Amino acid sequence: MAAGALGDAYAGVYDPDEHLARIPESYEQAGTVAHELSHAWFNGALFAPQWLSEGYAGWAERAVGANPEACTTPRLGIGRAPIALDEWKIASPRATQTEFDAVDAEYTASCGIISEVADKIGPDGMRAVLGVLSTADGAYPGTRDASIGAPNDWRAWLDAVDEQGIDPAATHPFTDVADLLVRYGAASAGDLTGRADARDALDALRRSTGKLWTIPLAVYQPMSTWDFTTADRAIDLMQAVMDDSAQVRQVLAIPAADGPLPARVASSTSLSDLANAREAADAQLAAAQDVSAAFDRLDADPGPIASLGLLGVDFRPLTHAAIADVATLDLDGARANVAAMDATLQGATSAGLLRIGIGMGVVAIVFAAAFWLLRRRRRPTPALAAPDPTEAVPVDAPAFDLATLPPELRPADPTSGSTA
């Protein structure tokens, strides 16, 4: 920077304690007034790293049209001094040209980073980024600023850019800005270890949640604190719950919205909560598979005897109840209904044999009765014997004395020899 009339190496200076920008009347750099006035917003109260405050001020002077010169990131390479924005240098009035060049490179690099990000995310995205950084809200949904009242570090700024401004559908959305920070010494590759993978995993999780599932604080909180090991574990647990739920819907055609798992996941605030949800999802899937296997046994051909034993049996109340139990995670109820179905199937052969026995007994009784009636109808009636004329027929009558008859009625005496 060219030396100004303030007796130092800068064309202007902003005093955040006095909220006062001092600029000499003889300043020669375009946009100096806009640059210094923008420090009323972009200063150490908002950003801990100096490069962020200066980068936003450099971008602002161009955004309002005060400086027509485009701000681009400087080239690096052989013969060029590396830039370390995390070690912001201040030029003294007696600084050498090399020192002036180093400071100028810092300003150019910081302005170039912010300008490149602004081009990437657009005005609405930049407003969203600054809106989050100006409040106690964290960049991730449901999170709060870990250091409320303290200025934002570059990590908070990078999260705000990625969460509030970057389009996840863009090519390499979560590495472009981070690469800029590493290239110009605002961060090291070690500082970013695990972040790109965690961001990619989070993006994949978001694409698979649909309208049913809500990513919980148990995932977002470790992302906001850069605990990517915990965040990765939380993402894996949630993905496993959703995978189990999808398999349950395939096995039993149960809408996941009918059950408590989505709400349980959405309210999870810790790994322990998600682990419990995963355990419940595993148990639900196992129960669904058991119920499905029971349905397969019901559909199988039980054989003629067992089929006879199952006549009139309606399994629908049991099947409907089993599906409802699985959906609501009443797994004891589901197991009880499966056991009832299996018990009915296992007793079908005995029931069939019993029905066969009863049927045979009834048939035997009916056959015996029919046979008896048939024999009774066909039995011959015995004929009466003709009387023997030589056989005296006993007559049960009192004795009759002929002498009591009048003489004219008495029969003739064959021994008297008279004729009539």
C-alpha cells in the first residue's frame, strides 16, 4: 500500500474503538473511503482473522463501484514469495519494498478470495453468509455459535459459506473454497483433515432423506464443532436406520411414516440417541422378516389333511395385527401373532385327522342305519298253513245234551233200523 498522509504505510485507517475512519485529503488509491468505511462492519468484532476483515473491505469497495479495478487472487509459483494470510503482516513506515510487496500481496489475496466466493454464491448467498455470521446462529441447522460474543474464525466463515452460499449440486462444492484457504496460507491441509469427506457424506445423506426424514442435531452439532469422526459416525447411524426402514417397507409394504422411527431420529441430539434408533430399526427389520416368513408359511401348500384342518380358519386378523405391530415397533405383539399363526398351522394336521375321524364315524353311523332300514324292508312275511280236515279242531265250547231237544229235532238213531 502506498504511504498516506497519516505518517504510516497506509492510505487510510479505521479505528474500531472510536468507530472512526481517518483518510488524508491527498489519498491516491481509488476506493479508499469505501474501504475504510466498510470496516465499520468488517472488523475485529466480526472476524478474528485480519485477512477476512480486509478481504471483505476490499470486496466492498468494488461492490459499491468505488474501485473499478477487479480484485483477483495473485499468482503463486517459482520466484514468488508464498502468502501466509494466517500470519498477517503490518508494514511500518520504514518497511522495505519487499515488505510492502508482501503486505500488498496479503490485501490482494484476501480481497481475491472474498471476491471469488462472492461471484460463486451471488448477492443472496453473501447476504445469507453475513447474516449467519452476525448472529448467534450456527451455520448448520439448529446449531448455535460455539463462542457467542466472540469474533468468527475462518472455520465459522467457511461453514457459513458452504452451508448458506454454495450450491451442493456444483462440481466439488466443498473443496473449492477450502483449497483457496490452503493455497494462500489462511489454513493448512491438516486443519481440514476429514472435512471434505464429512461434507460429502452429509450431502449424500441429505439427498437420501426425502421428505420423510429430518437430519438431527446429533449430525449437525459435531459438524459445527469440526468433530468429523463423530459426525461421520452419526451420519452412518442415520443412514443405517433409513436403510433398515426401506427394507421393512419392501418386506411388508409398511409406509415408514406409520412408525415412530422418523420422529425418533429427528429428535436425536447425540450418538447415543442415534445408536438407540439404529437398534430399534434393526429389531424392526428382524421382526418384519419373521412376519414375512410366517406369511410364506401360510401361503405354502399344507397338504390335503392339513388343508382340511384349516377349513374355515381366517388368518387375516392375525396378519393385519402383525403388520401393525411391526410398524409401531410393538415387536412383542408381532412375535405373539407369528406364534399364533404357527400354532394354528402346526395343529392343522391334527385338526384335519380329527375331522376325518369324525366324518368317518358319521358316515359309518349313517351307513349302518341305512343298512338296517334296507334289511327291514326286504324281510319276507311267513304264509298261514291250510287246515287238515282229518284233524279235529278243538272247540272251546260248553257240552250240549241232545236229549234236551224236542223229539222232532233229534237226529235219527242209526241203530233203530227205522226209516223216515
